Amino acid sequence: MNQLLNAAVLTRRTFSTSARWLKNKVPEAQKRFQEDNGLPVHIKGGTGDVMLYRATMTLTAVGTCYSLYWLLVAAAPRKNA
């Protein structure tokens, strides 16, 4: 029983001491995303967010055009040779 108690204490110490070196970054992110600088929230993260946004919009536009093209191809009557 004493070994079980020691194992529980050791486990509790391991988890509590290993989490202390992690820094809480949430307040910094809150400041950055809540400041009023005229940017939409999906771009406030920096260059990576801008590139991801542009890639998403490009893929969306290309996919929409591709879908419309095949819709028109499917709707057009076939030519009998």
C-alpha cells in the first residue's frame, strides 16, 4: 500500500512540475486579436494567415469555376456525328 501511495505522489509531482515551464500565451494573443487596427480577424495573425486566406479564396474561386464549367458541359446537348 505504501508503494501505491508513493506512486500516486510521484505521478502528481511529475505532472505539476512539468507544466510550470510552459508559458501562457493566451493574454498576448487576446491583445493582438482585440486591438482595433482595421484588419479583419482572419488576417491579424500575420503573413501566414494572409497566405492561408489567399490560398483558400483562390481554391474556392477555381473550384467554383471548375464546377460551373462541368455543369455547362453536362447541360449542353451532345452532337451526333
